[in-house]
Amino acid sequence: MTPTEKLLNSNPFEFSGASRALFLESFKENALHHYNNHTFTKRLWDKLGFHPSSIKTEEDLTKVPGTMVHLYKEHELRTAKKEDLVLTLTSSGTGGQKSQQFLDQQSLNNVKKLALTIHQSLGMASDKEYNYLCFTYDPKVANDLGTAFTDELLTNFTGKKEVYYAIQWQEDKQDFALNEEGVIEALKRFAASGTSTRILGFPALLFEMIEKHDIKLDLGADSWLQTGGGWKGKADKEIPKKEFRKFIEERLGIPQKNQRDLFGMVEHGIPYVDCELGNLHIPNYARVFVRSPHDLSLRPKGERGLLHFLCSYNFSYPAPSLLTTDYGRVGECACGIKGDVLILEGRAGVSKHKGCALKALELLEK
Ligand SMILES: [Zn+2]
């Protein structure tokens, strides 16, 4: 087995010396691959005096130069040959900067595997059948969109009965539209079905749907809400997570411990997923560093700064060390799952990224 295969076959929330060494070896393998096969990465790292073979300890990981996320939005950076790519994921932004990631077959297998293992380890996978309501684009028409891909992936972590995609392609309008009536009918149908429900979607969209249509249902104690995409574009209406969880429990009958948020970036691909207590756990498949926005120096644990992500599963897309424009902190959780948690604290700068969540909200407001 290669170091990366070994890593992805290991427990994502085990942080013993041996487990940490697995990430180190895998990262080194990945970084060397990009260094040897991606000219820009080689030139950049050479210029900065960094070589992947210099990674020997956990601390060395903090010395890997980060590449700014903007670069991946403005240029088509890939290590694999175009003909070897099996999937290109993009954010559904309309105009402006577009987030994207390229995957060859092995990298796609890797990201699917790690997403499954993370969800299993957080008690979210099941053999039981669920009805799904996905507040996203039907993957049959939008399979390259990050959110559509994620939602289709997530529905495969349990048995599934009906899957209802709320954002549908309108042939006459040649555009996507949210089928609000369809959503309400699906919720009523699911509540009466005797099968538990899983809702996947943007929190703001779900909140506004419930308010607008005064929805009050009991989907049952084994129903789940899996959110992602944040409150982008609706930050002024953002409800603190605790309040949101209570609201959903009251209106849909979904217990708070079954409400899990997911943070992910198209360019990074590692899912950071909530535990029962609502904290985003960092798996051993990644490292999260926090850097000063002034000089990019490393900030100590608990302090706020720009998020810098390391991952090792993608051999086709040269973003092993991604410096973002998102603010956050690394903290701890009392739930018993090992490792640190990621605390998000907003986005730096004024540039407006029209992500999937915003596009979906526009659909609701039409
Ligand atoms: Zn936790």
C-alpha cells in the first residue's frame, strides 16, 4: 500500500504518534508528486527554498508554503493530464471568480473514501433506509457542481428510499429553479411515510422556507439535517448555531444531536463535519494552520487568523497546501472524539464570492 492508501485506511480521528506519521508520509508522497509533475509548483517551491523531502517532523508541515486560493480561481491548475481527469468540480457561482477542482480516478476514489470514513466515524452512516430531501441541484443535470456532488455522495452513506432534489432544471426557462411546492409536498409525504428523513441543504434556505410557509412537522427522532454552505449572502440574517438547532428541532422534529453542519471548500475537498455537540472536527487526513493576515506567521492554537489547509489525497490537482481568505481558529471539543475542531470566523476582504448558497437563495427570492 502507498502511504496515502495507508492513511485513508486509518481512523480519521486517531492522533497517536503512529497516526500522525501516516499523514506526514502521505503528505510527503503527495507533495513530491506535485513537485515532480507540476512545473508551477516546482518553480514556486524552488524559489522559496522548499523541497518536499525536507518534511521529516510534524513541525516541518508548518513550513510548507501555502498557495493562495485566488490562484486556483484564476488559473486552471492541474497536475494530471486533461485526458486522465474524470471529474471537474466547480462552485456554482454566477460570473466572477469560480472555484474548481480537478480529479482523476484515483483522487476521486480517495475523496469518496475519506468522506465516507469521516461520516462513519461521526456516527452518520447507516444501513437503514432514509428518504432524502436535498436542497440542491439534481446531480443528473449538475454533476460537476460541488454541492450537487457532495449531496449525491452523502445520500450513498445510508440506504435510501426516495431522493427529492429541490432545485430543478426548468426546460422552458433554461435555468434552475427551487420547487417550493414540491419541497412542502415531499416533507409532508416523508413525515407520513414511517421512514425517517434526511435533509441536506443550505441553512439559510431551509430557515427561510420554514418561515415563509410556516412549516411545522414531526419527521421523527431518527431524522437528520445535514447542512453546508453557510449563510453566505444572508449573513445579516444568520442565526447562531445553537438557536438554529433548536428552531429545527421545534419545527421539523429533528433532534439537535442529529443536526450536523459541514464545512468544505471546493479547492480543498476535505469535509469538516459537526459532532453531536455541533463542532467541526478536523480529521487526521488534513492539517489546519492559522496564520497572521499581516505576515502569514503561525498563530498559536486558539488564536484567530487566516486558515491554511493541508491535505494529501489529490494527485491530480496541485493544492496540497492551500492558503485561504477565511478567518478562523482551532479549538477543542468535549464530545470525546479525538483531535481539534475548526471554528469559522468569516471571510477576509470585501470581494463577493457568489457561491452555491447565494445562488440558491436568489432562486428562493425570485
Ligand atoms: Zn465534538
